[in-house]
Amino acid sequence: MDDAHVVVLFGATGDLAKRKLLPGLLHLWQTGLLTNFRIVGTSLEDVPRDDFISMARKAVDEFSNRPLTQAQWDEFAATLHWASIGDGPDALRDKVLELEAELGGEPHRLHYLSVPPAAALSCIRLLGKADLVERSRVIMEKPFGTDLASAVALNAAVHEVFDETQVFRIDHFLGKEAAQNILAFRFANGLFEPIWHRNHIDHVQIDVPETLGLGGRAGFYENTGAYRDMVVTHLFQVLAFVAMEPPTELEPRAITEEKNKVFRSMKPLDPSDVVRGQYIGYRDEPGVAVESETETFIALRCYIDNWRWAGVPFYLRTGKRMAEGARIISIAFNEPPRSMFPRGSGIGTNGPDHLTFDLADASRMSLSFYGKRPGPGMKLDKLSMQFAMQETSWAGSVLEAYERLIYDAMRGDHTLFTTAEGIERLWEVSTPLLENMPSVRPYHAGSWGPNAIHQLVAPRAWRLPFERAWRKPNPQGG
């Protein structure tokens, strides 16, 4: 991308900027995807430019595992600048205009709001006062409201300053190679698209357990909980990729329209189809209310009421302090008649065939099926075909999720971002649940959640924990 950019990084001294954004921008430059740019760090703190550069170097050393020479760092560090929010909108505008003059022409402006939700609107209004809206795109972090009313109010306030086409609501789950592989897998292969509907698929699971706890975010989490934090902004977005109809073409508007059709087809959530949990010890965490009813775990069943998916349940689960950390999508196919197979053959004993996408950084897929065990008789075993990105010659080309999304926003590509319409519809679907939340059930840290999750999915079973481990990648390929 040869277009010049000035990147204004709000919250530049925060955790996300250190872990993902600054290392990500450096990697985009190292790969040649970003060439002509300047970065303006800003926050409420008054940080000398040299201190910002030193902080960025420490962040890169700690959170990036890619090789970096001193000459490369010196060249990248020259692009880093600072402007304090405390100095007002004029100071920010003057710094941006100064850097634009260095770049020449009329560079694009990318504003990344790496700030707490309560501060996002302040940053939006600051950009308006600084007259930095023209030629701009703005990336916003979740949550995008906490219910329908707040989402509508937030979108209206944002639209007072920025047009919807300028707004990029980020979901790092969709920036992962495996998530995008769903589109390629479905729509580029004649083997799978014909069976991708209710006649052949029994159910779908999207499962994102986390081993981490609050990580010092009690103040945020107490007012948010697992549903608002993860389901609306992440799991439902992944669901849309799984369930969408074929877009008319592979371009952002067409894909966004098909995702929004999925959201419009979703049935409102029934509170009886939801299990909320809270890990034992959560109320002892600093900053958590003694009688807190905030859920750290959520499992739910939802339905898409359209021709393709009528009657097919989608099971979603996520939670803190669980037994494993994983990010999987599992498509369970209908089982065939078994009458021809003799008793004891093993058919059906290991559940239905599954197509599994692993959204973790490993970027893997697996297709399980029954096959005959070698030898006399008809004894069947569950087998699988697996693919791992690390086994290919393109493994080194994989961009980290935030890197891809920053790059797409710079190009004006909305494919992997959500819209105001989509977000508001999801909060509308959520309203029956938010107005009548089931009680939280306790679960032990290191478990898979409250026991009630098994009744939710019965007579089916959760795919996690896996009965069979993923095969270890072959470093030689093949």
C-alpha cells in the first residue's frame, strides 16, 4: 500500500498498544505492506517523544517474536511522534498537519481508539474539534454499547462526527486466518457448499473457553460480564461467517449485507436457553462486589429462522478460568442410517462426523469420519483429515489478527468489521435475555462451567474437551 498515512494512536501507553498495536505496525512496515507513514501517540499523560520511543522499543522486545535489527528499529522509531490530549485539540491538529506536510500531498488519517469504552466518545469529539475528520477512518474497540438503547445512542453520537463509512468496529476474532478460511472453505469448494444447510447439518458449536481470569479488569468486567464482553462482539460475528448466504461478490458491501441478513434472521434469545455461571472465588477478586451477579461464563442456544438454518441449533460457550483455552467452530453433520452395519461395528459410538475450525493462532482444520479398521470383520473407528497452516510454505506470511485489521482499515475494507445496523440488531435480539437474566450458577476454576450446560446441549454433547488431541504438525510438510 503506497498511500501515505498518519496514524493517531489514542491510548498509546496502554496495554493493547504495547502488546498488539505498536508491534503490529512495526511488522506491517517490515513486510512492506505499510511504507509511507507517521505515527502520533497520544494519551492523557504528557510523555516526551524520546520516552514514547523507549516505551515502544520495550513493547516490541517483549511482545514481538520477529527478528529486528538495530537499523530497522532506528528507521521505524523515526516515524514515532507524540501529542498530549491534555494540550487540547489544537496541539493534536498541529502535530498531524506537521507530519502530513512531511509526507506530502493529502495523506489518509487512521485514528485508533485504544481507550476504555467511556473515553471513546471523548476522543471522537476531540477529533471533531481538531478538524481531523476529513480523509479519516476511525477504529473503535468493543463493547459497542451494553444494550439496544446505549448502542443506538453511541452510534448516533459517533455519526454526529464521522460518517458510517469511516467507522471500523474491530473484532480481532475475524482477523484470524482460520476465520477467513471459513469463507474460502464454504464458497470455493463444490464438496461442502451443497451440504451446508439444515438437511445435512445437525448443529453448530462455537466454543471459546479461556483459562485467564480478570487480569486487573474488574472495574470493566463487573459492568459488562461474559455475554456483553464476548458474545455480541465476537461469537455472534463468527456465527455470521458460518451461517451467511453466498455474497454476490467477494467485496466488503456484499459480505456485510449477508452478515446483516443473518442477524436479521436470528430469533430473539430465550432466557431458558441460556446458562450463566460465575467461577468460585470471583467475588473475592479486588474490585468485585461481595454479592456480584456478574457472569464470568455463558452458554446459550440460538436459532436462525431462515430457509437454510430453520431448526438447526447453534450452541455458543465462553467463560473465564476454564479448563483450557481454545477457539473452535464445530460443524456436526447428520448421522446416516446404520441398519446395514452389524452390532458391535462401532458405527455412531463416537458421535457424528465433524468439521472443526481452530481459530487459535495455529490456524487448523479437521474433518472427522468413520473408517474401517484394518483386518477381518467390519469394525469402524473415528478417523480424521487435518490441515495446519504451519505445515505449508506460506506459514511465514500469516498476519496477526490486529495487523490484518489495521491494514484493512487503512485500505477502507469493511469485510471483517461490523456495522451500526448489525450491532443494533444483535442488541435487539439480546433484549429478552438482558431483561430476564437467569441466575448465575457457581463453577470451579479449571472446569468446563456449571453442570447445567449438559442439559442445554442434550441429547448432544459439547465438543470440548476433545476426546482425541490434534495431531502434531509435521515440520517437513506434506
